[in-house]
Amino acid sequence: MWNPIHKIQTGWHSVVGELKKCTWPTIPELRESTVVVVVTVLILTTWVTVADLVCGHVVRFLTK
């Protein structure tokens, strides 16, 4: 008979085993990666905002 509890326990032990093999970043590495992500998001947000404003002005100019 199929035992769901046994399947869950087996899966959980497998996940824990794999996570123990992982190398976790140090605090300085984590901070550096976070800064890179935040700066990238800000740059992309600025780019999309400017492109949207320019395209909006072009469309308004062409449809007048």
C-alpha cells in the first residue's frame, strides 16, 4: 500500500541532504550581490521609464 507519510519523509531527507552539499555565500558576498541586484533594477527601471515617456510623447506628436 502507498504510504504518503513515508514518501514525504523520504523527500524531506533527500532535500536536507542536498542542502548540506550547498555552499552558502558569506555575508560580504551576499551584500555585494544584493547591491548588484538593486543597482541593476534601478538602472532598468530608469531605462523603461524614459523609454515609456519618449514613446508616449512620440505617439502624442504623431496623433495630433
